[in-house]
Amino acid sequence: MKGFIFAAGYGERLRPLTDSTPKSLLPVFNLPSICYAVLFLKKAGIDHIVCNLHYRSEDIIDYFRANDYFGVRIDFSVEEEILGTGGGFKKCESLIGDSEVMLINTDIIMDLDPQSLIESHRKNGFPATLVLRRTEMASAIGPVGIEGNRVIDFKNFLGTGGKSAYIYTGSGIVSPAIFKYLTNEFSSIVYTGYIDLIKYHSVGFYEHQGYWYDTGTIESYLNVHVELLKKVDELREQMSQILGLVPEIISADAEIAESSGIMDSIIGKGAIIGEGVLIQRSVILPHAVVRKNSVIRNSVVFEDQVINKDFTK
């Protein structure tokens, strides 16, 4: 089995954070978010990963090169024009060959046991098994229709009327059978590959009951930090053992005045925190500057900009 990381996107919902940094390299506990995708795949025993790239692709390639590719084979598929999840995956058909593939989006952080996912996929025998999660927000986000142990629709695209309290998490396992239904043009893997697998085969699902975060918006980017503060020790142990990296709440490289107070917050590398500052439930990005006597709550600080709880500058 090979792994696949979707990492080509512009991260438009995260602007201005992604104006100069690809979404994949935005830090989560002072490690690029893509590290959590690599961790997930390595926990599955995968040693060959394919990763599609477009926006600031060289930055991502340079990061992997600097970390010796984390001890696995990584093939990068650089898209001259962005192809979406469907076209981007189709472009990698020759790199994947006849292997099954474990997929994950670059902005996903969850505590799913990938071995359990593999066992479920083997048991159901379907050409795809998608990871779903129950949430009260399913109707607003877009529910996945299910019937028994199968996925039968996405957002009622097929008109099945199928409803559920589940959403798609951006992860799963697919067989090479999906390539028959994908095109080389810009497209979504959901509304080409998955939908056609539903129509002509069967798609199973695996319910993830643990934590799951999509860091693709500024609001969710802040939430993942605040809500996972108590899990950092667990993440630190896994990251250290598997990738040789150490997540940090407060970077040792930050400059923090003694008169400042920091509560339930993350301080990035090279950040400068002035005198008399109070920071609560916030993320201070690398090299950001918080001027003296500032009060920062429920915010992300980028350079010298404060993006507040309403997620406006």
C-alpha cells in the first residue's frame, strides 16, 4: 500500500497566512501541518508516499529534502496548472501503479489508528473505504449519505435523498479501480472518482470516533491549537519516535519579555513578545511581533497583524 498527500492547494481560506507560505508548511505546534499527514501514513507502515504540489511547490520540496524525506520514498507530482483532487490524483496514476492507496489531505490532524482503517477496508472488500466522522454540523457542512455499511451519496449529488450525521474527513483507502473514472482536467475526486465508484461498484466507510481537525480556515487553525493543548505530550511522543521532530507550545527560539503573560496559547519560532503583553487562547506565528502592552485574545497574529476572534484584521 502507498500513501498519497493532497498538498497542491492555494490555501485561500487561510489568507493572509498563506500569502507567502503554502498551507502544508503552516505550523501546528511549531511543526508544518504536512508532518501530521506523514506521521499518519508512517503509522500505517507505509514507506512510499506520493504528494501532489502546485502552489509554492519548491518550498515544500525543500522542506522534505532538508529532513531527508523522513526516511521514506516520496514522489512529488508538480502540477503546472492546478488540477484539483481528482485531476491531481489522476496525474499520479503511473506513480501509483496497481497499488492500493491511503489518502489524506495535508490539513488534517486526527488520532485515527490507520491499522484499524486497513483492517476495515480488507474486511469489506470494496474498492474504496472512506473515513467518516459523526458531527452535529453535518447538515451545514454537507452530509454523506450512507446505507448499511456503504456510502451511497455526497450532499445528495445522486438524488438518493440519503442523509446522515456524517461528514467525509479527507482520508480513506482506494484501489486503482478509481482511475477509470478520473479525468486529467481540474476536478474533485469526490464528484468524479467516489461518485462513479458508488454508481458502478460499492464504497465502504470507516467511522472515526476520536478527534479530527481540518486546519483549512483561520478559525479552525486557531481551534486545533487551543483544543489540542492537552494532547501535545501524546503528539510529542509520536512525532519524536516516528519522525524525529518535537512539537512545541512555546518555541525555545521566541523572545518573550518577562512581564508578559501567556495562557493557553502557542508562540512560534522567532516571535517577539513585548513587555506587559497578555496573550490568551491565541496563536502567535513564527517571527510575528506583539508590541508592548498589547492584549491578544482568541486571535492569530501574523507578522504584526492581529486576526481576531471574528477572523477579520
